[in-house]
Amino acid sequence: MTNYTIHNFDEIDSTMNYAKQLAENGCENFTVVTAKIQKNGRGRLERKWFSEQGGLYFTVVLKPKIAMDKAFVYNFAASLAIAATLKQLFKIDAKLKWPNDVHISGKKICGILSEIKIDKDKIDYFNIGIGLNVNNQNFSSEINSVSVKQLTEKRESAIKILKTFLINFEKKTDPKRFDKIISEWKQNNITIGGFVKVKTVNKTIEGAAIDIDRSGALVIVTDNFTVKKVICGDCFHD
Ligand code: BTN
């Protein structure tokens, strides 16, 4: 296993902001930033990520040497590694919801936010931020959520979860099996095959989710049989 550098904070504005500074200043691949509390935790689509004590909040800085249109695979690998970790440690059966959520019986347990910097057509860094509900009791309000503690009915160690995640994530992102990630994600997802409403910053697309294409976009067939692809958005299942 890689010898990770981990920066731990009791409190921070957002692990994404600190990770960005580290990445800009040339930190190593797989540098990790964790915080017990985030004062300004950030979610996807410019939402807040409520981050009280008890949850697991961290960002991994990656410096991948891959084509920039393949970077999204790391997001899928991260959600798969979270699902594998929950299964391994707690026998929790997690499913993946496009684009980056981990769900347990329809309730969100984990959200993933990523930020990329491209320099001259190459990835300079790709930061993946993960918020997992562990022992925290309050969740980002607008979503139907659940925590590890609610499922196991006892307090669980966030550090143990982080360590197991990092091992699983490293295995999943091994270049030798990188190509398998999309099919593995598809096998564990709850989005394809259902009816969805995807809200992007400026439009909403409704229809049957039929696939994920090679760029990670969700392929939707609308009511008038038009095929649409969405690369990023909030996905609601019917
Ligand atoms: C989502 O909207 O579902 C993504 C939530 C991502 C939250 C994590 S917590 C650690 C990292 N720091 C942040 O400010 N956000 C991400």
C-alpha cells in the first residue's frame, strides 16, 4: 500500500480548499486531507455539505497520468471503494446512484465531489472529496439520508473506515484494472434501467436511463424517443 501523507484537521472550512492549495503547491499523488468538522463543507452543484462532528470528511489529491476524458473513472472507483468498504467492515449492502452517490435502500450515505485542474491538455490534479455519514446525526437537509451508525446501531470508527477505503481505492484504481471500473460500477448501480429526472444547472431532462457512455455521461431516452446524454447533474429516481 502506498505510504499516504495525511493532513488531519479538527476543524477546517473545507478539505477541498486545503487539498487545492496542497495540489497547487505540488504535493504528492495520493495526499489526503481529513477534518472532523467542516465549517463550509461543499456539495455538488454549489450546495452546502453539512459537516458536523461524527462524519467522515476527506479529500484525496490525485495526480493521474491518464487522458483527461478518463478522469471521471476515479469518481466511479471512489464510490465503488466506499461500497466495498461498507460491505467489508459492516456487511452493509450499498448501491451506486449516478453520478457519485452511495445509497442504502434508497437513502444517501455518501456523497462525492471532484475538482480537476487541466494544464495544457493534461491533468494537473484531480481532487476527490468524500463525505460519509458515520456517527453524525444531522445530514445535508434536502436529501433522504442514513448513517453507518443508524445501520449498525453503534458508534463506528471513522479512521478505520478511512484506512480501509484508501486500501480499496488504491486497488480499484490500479492501472491494470482501470478498464473494469465502468462495468463494475454498472453492476452495482441503481440508476440504469429506471426512470429519472436529471436537473442540471440550466435544464431538466426526464426519461429512461439506459446506459453510461464511455465519458461517464448518463444516457437517457426521453418521452419523444430522443437520446440525450448528461455529463453532470442531480439525478432523481421515479
Ligand atoms: C454531494 O453533494 O453529494 C457531494 C458531497 C461531498 C462532500 C465532501 S466532505 C469532504 C469534501 N469537502 C467538502 O467540502 N466537500 C467534500
